[in-house]
Amino acid sequence: MLKRKTTLKPHASGALMLIIAAEYRHHALAIAEAACKLNQLRENWFNLPEWIERQPEVIAGYPERIIPKPEYTAQLNQRTLTTFYNQKPAWLVNAHEQ
């Protein structure tokens, strides 16, 4: 019988925490760091900081609203997932190779 290497434990906040066996911790942290970096790169491609304004959401706990600056609305509307993966920007290819 296989021994489980991960465990879900309740956290005080009500969320479930994934507890990873020590021998996998290094790999899990590396994957989490790479995913975080890739998400940040992708977010910057979709919502260039100079093309948008971030405004607080009216309901607490929700992410900020992303409002396009009027002069960049047309360019932002063309930045879709299809465009993103068809163009395969060099930074995306490089990030996947790392």
C-alpha cells in the first residue's frame, strides 16, 4: 500500500492547508515560486501598468478593479488568451524553459 506524502489540515482561518512531506518540500516550493513568477509575468502582459489604473473594489476582500486608460482600451481589448498563446512572447518561452 502506498503511503500518502501530503495531508490536508484545517487552518484557523477556515482554509485547508496542504502539508507536504519533507522530501517533497524543496520541489513544491520551486514549483510554487515558478508559478508565482509566471503568473506575474502573464499579468503584466495582459495589464501593462502604464495602460491601466487599479481602483479599490467597493466590497472589502475583493481584488482591485482594473480600469483601462481610455487611450489604451483598443490595445487591451486585443490582449486575449488566444492572442497570448498564438504570439508566444519570448519571455513566456523563456519562463517555461526555466
